[in-house]
Amino acid sequence: MNNPSDTFVSHLIELRDRLLRIMIGIVLITLVLFPFANDIYHFLAQPLLQSLPVGGQMIATDVTTPFFVPMKVVLLAAFMISLPHTLYQIWAFVAPGLYTHERRLIGPLVFASTLLFLLGMAFAYFLVFPVVFGFITHTAPEGVAVMTDIGKYLDFAITLFIAFGLAFEVPVAVVLLVSAGIVSVASLREARSYVIVGAFVLGAIFTPPDVISQVMLAVPLWLLYEVGILVASLIQRKSRQQLH
């Protein structure tokens, strides 16, 4: 019979190894991307640069900003690229302690949540950023030169990435809540009107004060909520058929 203390120590050792592999993966990708740090930041800044008036440019107000900001972007890119490897390490650590039906559910949910978060970031970059920055630059008072600090821009971009990435996680959250028995599909349908109002409130909080960008967050949030209800109802129906 295994000693509980030995089992606990073995789990700690495995956890250390998994975390070490995650860190090594991120560091290796960071080293590969480091020579292209300025190019990656330029790609990130393209939506704003294309919206600036002729002669407009971005600035760096701190001495170390031109070096550290592109490095932060590289670390962000390395984290996103290594995300499949990171999730695999987490999955490999927790999978032995799960039941078969839990593995069948969590595996697809982990994949779906990763894909949806990346889709949310892509939606923000390719669709929302041009609208937001176009609004900001065209509403600047006459005589005011729009020259955004590169560090402030990175903070703003990360905020929107997180907002839209989390917004796109709504279907996963809905499925988990229904699968755990916390809420029912019927109650989620009844709460539809409150969700729509809440989506527009979140759109007003996380986007600039123009109607277009608020709608661009609120409408996907509502539609993804509906997708979550649909998927959860299909899973429930399939589970009932298997029981019968």
C-alpha cells in the first residue's frame, strides 16, 4: 500500500516538472522571437498607426521604454504561442485524477476555451481596433497632435485583448454551469434579457464612448451566450438519451 506522504511528494515532484516544462517552453519561444521584437510590436501597433493622420507617430516617454515594451510584447506572444504546450502539461497533470466522463468533457472544453480566447483576441485586433482608433483620432480637438506613448498603447491593447478574450469564453462558462448543475438551460433562457442589458453595460465599460465599439463587444457577447445555451442543451439531450 502506498504511503500517503510518498504519494503527496510524488505529486509535488510531478507538478514541479510540469511547471518547469511550461517555463522552458515559454523561454525557448521568447529567445526565438527576441530578434524580431520591434517587428512584432510594429505589427501590434498597425491598427493605430494606420489611423493616425499624416505625419502622426507614436512616442516613448521613458528612457527604457523602447526596449522593455517590445520585450513585453515578445513575452505575450511567446505565452500565446506556447499555450497549447502549457495546456497539455496541465492536462497531463490533472487527467489521472479525473473520471472517464470528466475527461471526455474537460478535454474538449480546454481546447474550445483556448480557441475561443484566441478568436476573441483576433476579433479585437482585426475588427475592433481599427474602429476604436479611427474614432479616437478623428475626434481629437483641432490643433492637438495624436502621439500615443508606446507603453500606454500596449496597456490599452492588452486590456481589450483580455476583455474580448474573456467575452468569447461565455459558451464555455455556460456549458460548465449547466454541466455542474448550478443552473438549468431553462433559467438561462429566462435570463436572456438581463444578459443583453449586461452585455451592453460591459461594452460601455471596456470600450471607448462610441456606440459602434460598444455594440461590437455587446453583440458577440450576447450571441456567444446563445451559442452556450444551444451547446449545453445538446449535451443535456445526449446525456438523457444515454441514460435511457
